[in-house]
Amino acid sequence: HFAAEGTAEFQALLYIPSRPPPDLWLPNRERTTGLQLYVRNVFITDACQALVPPYLRFLRGVVDSSDLPLNISRETLQDDAMVRKIRSNLINRTLGVLREMKEKEFEKYRSFFREFGAVLKEGVMGDPEHKDRLMDLLLFDSTVSEGPTDLRSVVGRLKPDQKAIYYLVAENEDAARHSPLLEGFRVRGLEVLLLTDPVDAWLEGVLDRYQDHPFQAVHRGEVEWPKSTELKKEDQPTFTM
């Protein structure tokens, strides 16, 4: 619950449901849920999709604006400059709250990401302005972590001379963990992210780099071993890429 002042004055009461709504994956035109919009306590619409981008469509709640005209139509909401300012404010506020949840209440965030992580990944693919902040919110399974891990933690575990972040796209976690492609990484003690969500096949297309570290796809043979992990001939795995 917060109030914004300045170029866009409004109040908002938002929440994230514990489970995805039934229309979460329907096209925009078919979804019947969204944020309720009021203007100076006058009801305008109960499903204003213009207030948040598609990758935050799980948000529920009420927005009451002091600046929008009372006669604004649903058709003009998408192109209204004030609506865009409110939308920007809501995005920044929501991403900030999610970051704080991840840092201070990780198990709670982990439950949220289990339900809505695939939707957040849409933002990484479709919102260049907020891509870096969204990347910080992603969680991945990996070959060295007991549970989901984030990219900041992965970077902290890189070998001293390791530049790349390695990842493997597979149909499911079991197939990923038993992939023979991982053998060379295990013997070298290198971490590999396991991307097993159906949307990861598309997410891969925008995984260029995180901070100063490029991504390298294990399943595509795009691997450069760190010099410190070079193996002696007798230590080479039986399967090589």
C-alpha cells in the first residue's frame, strides 16, 4: 500500500496471490482480470491491463488516481501519458518489493517464483529497460546448489579465471542432471545452470551476459574452459564435447 506524489499522484493497494489466476496464460484480449482503476474515488474499470506490463499481470489490487480525467475511456487508457507514468511507478515499486523479498525472505520469494517465475522471464525477453533488474530476480537450479540459486550467487562462485556462466537447456530437471554433457564440468568443479522451464527455450535467446560475464550454452558446444581447470590427460572424462 503506497501513495505517489509529483508528476503522477495516485494511491495503490496491490497484492500477489498465492496461486496463479486461471487466465494467467490467456492472450491479453481474453483475460478478464487486472488492476481496478478509480479516478478520485470514482470507479472506471475493474480490469485495467494498461497499468502494468504483461509480465506483472499476476498483480491484483486497486489504483486510485487524482490526475486522470473522469471521462477517460478504456480505449484511450493505453495511450494516455499519465497512465504510462503510473505504470512506470508501479513497475519500479513492484520490482523493488520483489528484490527486497528475495533478499530478506528467500523461502517466501522461492514460493512466489515457483508460481510466477515463468511470467517474470517474459519481462527479461520483452522489457529491455528493466532487463537487468529482472535478471537479478531470476532463480535457477544448478549442478552445485541444493536449491534454486540466483545469478549474483553464481558469479560469486566462479573460478578465479572463469569469465563465462555455463547453462544447459533440457526438457526436465532429471534429464538435465543426467546429461552426459555435464561430465566435463563435474570433473573440473564448474557450475552449470539447469534451464528446464518450457519458457527457457525462448529465454535462451536473450541470455547474452550478466554483469561482465557472458553466457555459454553447454548443449551447443559453446564452451571455453578456464585455464585453471585444465585437466591432465589421465583425468580427462571418457565423454568429451
